[in-house]
Amino acid sequence: MTEYKLVKGRPESDEGRLAKEIRCYDCLDRLGMEYWRTDHPDAQAYTMEACKEIDAVLGATVCKNLFLTNRQHTQFYLLMMPGEKVFKTKELSSQIGSARLSFGTPEEMEELIDCAPGSASVLGLMNDRDNRVRLLVDRDILGGEFLGAHPCINTSSLKLRTKEIVEKFLPAVHHEMTVVELKGEA
């Protein structure tokens, strides 16, 4: 069993790290945001199950990040919701006025937020300069002091202050959020 460590700030070296990950740290540092990091290259966080041990180290609200689109693939959404909630498209569709939601393609996700499946997070919005992705945030996410997010790659996880994401990061990347309320019951 690997023992994950929480370290304040960016890695000491950029060696072996993708440019998109380094851009996340550069952005957070430029905004003066406080963050902590745990690396887990041996346990890429592809699923919520794989995240449990990592999340215990983070001590933050675990976010499930879903990259969604309408049927025509003309409107795109990043939904942040608590990891334990079950996602039901019908419940969300009625709140945002978009019928027939489905998952966006891996190619669309890469093009719009520079994240591969399994690594999507709010930090990917820094790559959406044309504001094509609408951020949807379940109200329960906003109740926690901290939230967890990937730096556009799922071999590291960050602990960020929820308030700083809302008040510093989103305005800096020119995105607003739409608050939704999901029951998330099975």
C-alpha cells in the first residue's frame, strides 16, 4: 500500500510533468492561491473508487467532474458534484434547460479544457479561452471549505480552498458558475 503525502504548493521540479500540469501551478501561483498537492503516478485516479485513499489524504470535498454536451454537441458543460452522488441526466436537464445530455467525447474534452477522461476538473477551464464550457456546480460542493481537483492530469490531486476557486480562479479565467441542486439518489 502506497503512503500518499500532502505537500504545500507546486512540485520542486517540472521534470517528468506535462506542460498542462505546470500551467495549472503557474496559474494558481500567479493568482496567489494556496494549495496542497499529493502525487499518485502509480494510482491514476480514473474512478471514484481509486480516489478514496487519495481523498483521505486531501481532506477535501471529493468532486466528481463530468464533461457533458447536448445532443447536437453545440453546448458543453462541466458538472462538479459530490463524488458520492449518483448522476441522473433528467434531474440536471430540467435545471439548465438542455434536453438529452450525454457525455462529451474525449476529443471534445481535450480540445476545450485540455483534459483527458479521468482528469477533468475546474482547473481545465483555464484552457477554455472562448468560454465554450459552462460550469455547473452542485450546491453541496460550495458547503465545504476545501475541494479536490486534478491539475489537468490524474497523476496528481490538489486541495484548494473552495472560496478561492469561486472568488479568484473563476473570475481570472472568465467563467461563471451555475449552481444546481442534485438529489443524487440511486
